[in-house]
Amino acid sequence: MKRYKSTQQVQRFLAIHDPIANLFHLHRDHRTAAEYRAARAQAFQAWVEVAGAPLAA
């Protein structure tokens, strides 16, 4: 529980973190570089739609 004062804070953070982390965690094992780049672009586009703001460059 590093830097968290209560288990509720940890749970609140993890409830938000897991779906976002899963969106961007792409396995490179069986993908070509072009497929990986396309999947990353799709993940970032989904993030822009969800967050309502473009990512910083």
C-alpha cells in the first residue's frame, strides 16, 4: 500500500487503472510491427474518445 492511506484509496485507484492498463497492454508475441502500430493507434483513439481530450505530444 505504498503512499495510500487506506484500502479504499487503493481500491478506487485499481478500479480505474485496470481497464485503462488493459486497453494499452498489447502483446507483441504474434503480431507484426504494422499490426502492433495499428492496434496502438486504435487504443489511443479509444482513449481520446473516452477521455474527451487528445494526448499530449
